[in-house]
Amino acid sequence: MQTSDISTASRTEVAAPPSQEAGASGSSDFKTFLTLLTAQMRNQDPLKPMDSTEFVAQLASFSSVEQQIETNSKLNELLGMSSDNSTTNLTEWLGKEVRREGAANFDGQPIEVGATIHPSASSARLVVRDNSGEIFFTQPFDPGSGTVTWDGSTQGAGTAPNGRYKFEVESYSDGNLIETNPGSVFDLVTEVRLDHGDIVLIFKDGAALLAENAAAVRMHQT
């Protein structure tokens, strides 16, 4: 093999972009470089030894490529962790309030109830039920509104005690009940599970909701 051929092969090996698979060890590349460099020095023309400047340039070039390979490997690892780490995605839901059909906790603060009204309804009524399912309070409201607020009022005097309450929205046409729908409320997510790739939100009363079905999300109101 001619000296010029070895020199060219060495430069090509160093300058070319890495062809190893992601995650290949940089030490293997370094050993290959040393083998080529040793062969180049062993077969160089004694009367025309390899220029030290060229040697330094080759070494610097290889070092740069080696660092780039390691950087790419680390980047791929981080991207993989980001896309595959479902636990991180789960914790993002904890401490958030999600709008869902079901019960909500009353602690003295008004509760906004999302209302689904029948298109032909001429009037609407909010029905508040206590934890046992008994009707606790009713309140008429404008059927053209998408929400109705319950401020804790009761059928008698005073304010409702703290606790969990369920809501229904009744649609009426000329005084006749034509449809009843559950009201939707913001409720605190207390647990999050991963079920066959689906994120499932669990609420205080044990109810579950697929995260993809969440209509609205907000920070927990303290």
C-alpha cells in the first residue's frame, strides 16, 4: 500500500459523517482512528515524514466528530425519555380541576355548572342533589345560557353545608319536562392512571374520565 493511499484513507475516515448506529460506543471509533494513524505512521516515507500540522488537524477533526456522535447519542436518549416517559405525562394532571359530568365539592364558594339544554326548550331548571341523591335545591335559569351558578342556596334559609353535590339540568317546553341532562362541573383530579396507553383521570368520588374527553382544565381553586 502506498503512503498516499493510507493518508487519504485516514483523512476520509475522519472527515466522513459517522455511519455507526445511534448509541455506538465512541471508544470503538477512537480505536479505529488509532489503528489507521499507526498504519499511516508505520508506512510513511522516512524521507518525507508526516507533517505534524496535518497530524494535529486529523486528531482535532476526529475529536470533533467523536464529540458530535456522543452529543447526538445523548440527544436521542433524551428525546426517547421525553416521548416514552408516560409517568411525566400523568403527573401533569394532578392538582388540576377538570370539567366533567358528576359531583363537585362545595366549600362555601359558588359552583359554575355547565348546562346542556334541549334546542326547543323555552325554560330550564337546575336541580341540586345531595350526596344521598335527594333533591336539595332547584333553581330556574335562562335556557339560552350555557352555564348556571349555584351559590350554595338551599330550599330554606341559610347556606348549604360543605360537601359533595350532584347537578342536573332540566329542559322544559311550555311547562312540560322534555329532557334531563347531567350538569358538568370542575372537579379535582386526585389520581391518574395509565390503562393500555390511555390516561385515566380519577376524582374524589371514584369516578373516572379519559383525559382525551376532558372538555376544560384549570388550576385548582383554593
